[in-house]
Amino acid sequence: MNKNTLALLLAAFSLAPAAHAEMPNITGKPVIDAPPILEWPLDGGVAKPNLHNPTSNTLYDLHGKVDGCDLVLSTEGNYHMALRDVWPLVLAKFKDDPLHNALYTTSPPVVVAQIEKGVVQFDNLDIRCRPSVAVANKGVIDKLAAAGLADGEPRALYQDRGEVILVKSGNPKRIAGVWDLGREGVRLVTPNPDLETGAYQNYRDAIYHIAKADPNPPKDWTAEKLIDTIFNGASGDPHKWLTGARIHHRDEPWSVAYGRADAAVILYHLGRYTKQTFPAAFDVVPLGGSAENPQPLPGTKVDIRYVVALKGDWTPKQKAARAALIDTLMSEDFSIALERHGLKRPAVALEPIPPNKDNDLRLFYRDGALIKGSAALEKMSTGANLTLWLAGNQFFAMEDVIRTFQKENPGAGNVGLITLPPGVILKAINAGGWTYEGKEYRMQPDIYGSVDLGHLKKLKASGAMDQYMIYTHNALDLMVVKGNPKKIKGIDDLGRDDLKIMLPNPIDEGIMTFYARKVLQNHKLWDKISGGRECKACDTTPNVHFTVVHHREIPDGIKAGAVDVGIVWATETKNALDEGHAVETVALPPEDSLIDEVSYVIGSLTGSTHKDDAKKYLSFLQSEKAQDAYARFGFVKASTADLQIRAIP
């Protein structure tokens, strides 16, 4: 076991609560700390979920209901400040056809009840729009899935950075950590244990486990005594434990600022935002690290929230709005907003390679030998002098290209090659490697090639790449069964219900993400074909399937008689014909083939461990022999101007 692995394991164990730790049962009852207000009766009685909250939400004099919404997000509220920053980006995507009633709620997770009851109530205002997207913790997401309400797999959205203690400005009680919460005269406010059970339990558990993990507790104190003192009445102070009325990210700050509380345990980003918003009212006491750079103490639990699309009888516009929101939440813009407000994306797991992809995982030895699959992955980190991760539709050309490179460069050694969808490769670069057939392969490429500059711009944003060049071109066409028995003539035929259609997925296949989707939208077919879904390995309609790796699946589907037509690269149809497969091409006009737009881009990573060999390979691509090698497989040669290395914009 190497030192890095050992350090990671030790860190993981140190943050986890001890297995034998037992928290005392909570027998006490908190006192609600809220401003006294006249609780006026509601016009139609109380409906649940109801987000009335005396410290923030009172709408007695706004009467009515809202329905007919194009977009509703039901979400946990603790990241409301980051969501606020990107919501205008969602709306801006519909500037030519604005959304009607687009809204989101930032509250305790109420989405299950909101769907079941058909309402979320703010006093005399009823919102009677079904949510189409939810953000919540895993427990709530699992409930949505179990109820059959989730549409597709949830995606990890963000994670917190542990807790802090929010105190009054100047910290008059001199609170320095969780032990001080047990002191005489210090009163603590928590989320409401009945209405925000999850948040209450998280904060309570943080107090206990941080205390339990402390190797130097105060004299005569234990974690169990601390819990009994705060929550079970052992202090003798009936107001030792206070709680808010409904929404803790509003109630806890109010109680500390104006109520009876001296302190609140709260998520770091909420404490930070509260301090920034009301600098004269609050201070923040870190629980590990500093207020600017939190380092959660042992015993802290860091949680992840997830986003998921919800099922419903959605119109095409509602589906488009749902997709636009999720795209925005998974975008770099939202990553930046999260970091701005003290949150971050979850730690990324290694990217899985789909099964049976040995032919896309190759190591070309200098002596002419070739190995594939897991064996190639095993050797790439140590046995390759250069590693290329390239858009997968080049797979059939690459043996010729690499062997030509090795011949033209006598000093060139072994070359590792992975040919998969460029979006999948980008995820693997960000994650630090791959998993395949149950094993992990932590590695990075020397060179990355995609079918669109957008992927390279993302690497530039993270400092992983700074230069590129265009090295070849391609075009879209339709691959059909030999003889074209269904008489398919062009893109408009993809709207036919009698065809079995297979298309690249819109998640991480560049051919769809950057090109084919635009063509389908131009023909007003995208909404019908996608069924409003953003997915892969899925049936979006009874006759349309989105692939995982299209350059393998579409030709195989046509050969097997399971598919009538698919959008592919022109080079892929040529390769299938060259191999004698019973397929045929339907050529597309320039406005649909995008022959004047499709450019393959490539560059070396700034962290490459084989910089000289990477430079030699890029120089080779600029040569006539490299261009001829690609052209033999139907690719369109790059121009002299294309082949100039330039800065990524």
C-alpha cells in the first residue's frame, strides 16, 4: 500500500464516528424560539406542505393560487444563494419564447408531499404546480424512486463542507467549539426536530461525534454528558435547547440575532452567507480549519445532495425547461457559483468504461505487438511512452495512424490509445482515471482529442490544457440497412413512427451534443425524438433508443436487424462498408451533414508526463503522411491554417 492510499484511508477513518459510540436517547423537548405574531386564520384552512414561517414567510395579504407553470423546482433550501446566481441563466435560454410561471421553492424537503397533495402553501397563496425537478438528500431521492416519481437516474449535485457555530457579533459568550455549547448560560438553537428531522439529526450528530472524537475533552466531560446537558434537561435551564418554527436556515440566524439563542450549529456555507449578509450581527466559529478555509474535524459528516428529473404529463416546453434546468445545474457556471458560496461538487468517482469495449482500449508496442482491453489498461501507466485519449469514431483509423507515427519517428516508443465518446473521456480526465471490469485504473492521457472545442475549453478552465489545433474534419450521414428498404431519404424521416431509430446519446457523445442535436432541432424533431429526456442507454420513445457508445452500437444494431436507421459520422458508414457489412449510407445536404462545421480538435495536457513525445505526435499530425492516413478512412484533410497550434480561447 503506498503512502497516498494509506493517508486517504486514515483520513476516511478519522472522519467517521467510532463504531462503538452510542449517543444517549433524546428525551428533552426544545422550546420554540420565534417572534410573537398574530396567527390569522387562512382562507381555505391549512394545506400541507405549508411553508409558513414567522421569521421569514408570512403572506396573509396575498390571496390566490398559481398554476399552469412551465417549470417548478422543489429543492432543499440550504444552497439558495448559489441557486439564485444561476436561475437567470435558465430563464435566458427561453428569451425567444419566455417560460410561463417558472419558480422554485427553497425549504425543507417537501417534494414527496408536494406531489401527493398537489400543492405547496404559503399562507393564503397556494402553488398548485407539479414540480418537474427535485434536489434533495439521498433519503428523499430514494423515496421518489420508490414511489415511481423519478424520471431517470439521480445525479450528484453538490456537497457541503461540514458545520460551524453561528454566534452573535463579537462572540460575547466566547464560544470556541462544541464543548462550550454545554456551558452554563449558553443556549443553543437547532432545526425543528419534528419538521426538519434530517437537518436536526445531522447537527445533533455533529455535536456528539466531534466531541466523541476529541482526544482531549475538558475535565469531567464526555460526549454523552454534553448531549444530556444540551438536549435532555441536565443543565436545569428550560431554555437551553431552542428550536425554530419551520425553516432553520432562516430561523436559526433570527434566534441568534434577536431571540434567546447564543449559538447555532449550522452548515458552513449557511453560516458564511449569514455573516456576509449581516456582518454587524454575526460571527462564525469554525469547527476545524478557519472561517475562510474549513477543515472539518474528525466526526463530521459531509453530505451530498442530488438532482433528479420527475415524471409528469409534461408538454414539450415543460420538458425543454426541465432539461435546461438540469443542464444548468450540472454546468461549469453552477460549479463556479457553488465555490463562490462555500460549497463544492462531490468528489468524482472514476469514470466507468462500458462493458465489452476491449477494441477501444489498445496498447501499440514499438515492435508491432498489440494488446487490448484490461491488459492494455494495466500496462498504459508504466508501459506507454505516449497515451492518446481520442473521440471514439476514429477507432478504425488509429492503427494505421499510430503505426505510421511510429515508423516516421524511430525514437517513438509504445503508444496507448483509448477511443471512447469525448464527453466520457472528459469525465475520466476530471476524475483521474477509469474503472473497467471491476478494476480501477488511475491515469491521465498525454493528449486529448474531441470533436468540439467546447470540451477543450473546459480543460482550459481547470488549467489542464492551454493550446490546440484542428487536425481533421468529418460530416454527418444516415446509416441504414442495405437496399434502404424503408425508403429513408433524410433527417425528416426520423420523425416517422414506423422506423426503429438508434441515435448517439446527448449526455457525453460529441456527435449528438454538438452537432446532430442542432440538426434535429432545426427540423423541429428534437422534442419528439428525445421525449424530453437527457439520458443514455435508454428508450426515449417506443421507437427511439439513445446509445452509450454509438460507433459500436448503431452498426451492430443495423447488422442485427434491430435498427432501421441511425445518425453516424460519414467515416463510420464507410468503414462498415469497407468491412463488407450489409449497410448503406444516406448522404445529407451540407446544412444537415454540417460538413463545413465539423472539426476535430486536439492538444496535449499541461500535466503530461511525456511532453516531448506529445509534441512529436502533434507535429506528426501536421504532416502529409498523417493527413493521408486519416484520409484513407474517409476523413477530410485539415488545411494548413487548421493545423496551426493556437491558444484555446
